[in-house]
Amino acid sequence: MNSSSFITPSIHPPGGTGQAGQLKILLQDRQSRLYLQKAHQWTSSRDEAMDFQHSAKASGFVLQSKIPNMDIILSFPDSKYDLRIPCSLPSWNAVQSG
């Protein structure tokens, strides 16, 4: 089997255009519901929020910056298709005992 026989899955909501760039990866504070715009700056607008492009980049940012109570948002042009993934820091006790 050659590599051309593999199908690469893509994420598109029903009725989407299928164009690249549709999905944005955002970080949102769970309490304030504000989105990260850039380091130490927050916005209520999904359009102005920083797009991490990959969930690994977003979770890495949360771990590196030690921002608690964050969610990774897989954001589509129609927000009814958005997915929220909790991304919380491990508790200090769990880190020490591990």
C-alpha cells in the first residue's frame, strides 16, 4: 500500500465550505469567558483571539505560562459547532507526589 492510498481526515462542520483555515484553536478563561488575545491581554471577541493553530501549542502555552482554569476551544465560523476541551494545570500536590 502506498502513501497515496491513505485518506487524511479533516474537521468540518455540516454545511461548511471545506476550505482550510476554517478551524481556529483558541484559549478561553473558564471563569471570565474571555479569550487570550496575546500574552497578558484578553478579549471577548473570538475574531480578535490568538489562533494557536494546533491544540498542542495551546496546551503547551497553558503549561508554560501556568494560567489556571483554561479551556481549549476548537472554534468554527458558526459557534454552535465549537468544542470546549478543559485544559487545567495539574495541582501542585499531584506534581510533587508524581
